Amino acid sequence: MPVCVAAVAVDIYCEYALVKRGESSVAWAIFHGTLKVAADILPLALATFGPVGSLIGVGFSIGTRWCSDYIRKLEAEIGEMLPVA
């Protein structure tokens, strides 16, 4: 449980830092932060199903982080293609 709490705190801080540096909007930071927090808590909820539940939870967490990173890259590519108004 302390690992999940620490992971949630780190995710929230990282999203805050991205917004502060201007690398992300508040809306996208909320989206990615919520996605990562759900991924951090899911293994804890699935642990009641034993080792298989834990493996599924960890796999989901890793997959969610990969998807979040991929979405950020797509967002950056789309931003580069749009004309500056």
C-alpha cells in the first residue's frame, strides 16, 4: 500500500511540474494524472485475486503508462502540424 501511495504522489507531482514548465495543459495533465492514478491503484484492488490478479494489475499499469506516453507524443506531433494563428 505505501508503494501505491508513493506512486500516486509522484505521478501528481510530475504532472504538476509539466504544467508549470509549460509542456502540458491543465486539461491534459488532469487526463494523464487520472489515468496514471487509476493504474497505480488497480494492482492493489486486483491483489485480492492472488498472484494472477497482481500480474494483471501490474501489466495494466505498465500498459497504461505506455499509452499515456504515446498519447503525449501524438499530441506533440499534432501540435507541430497545426498552423500558428
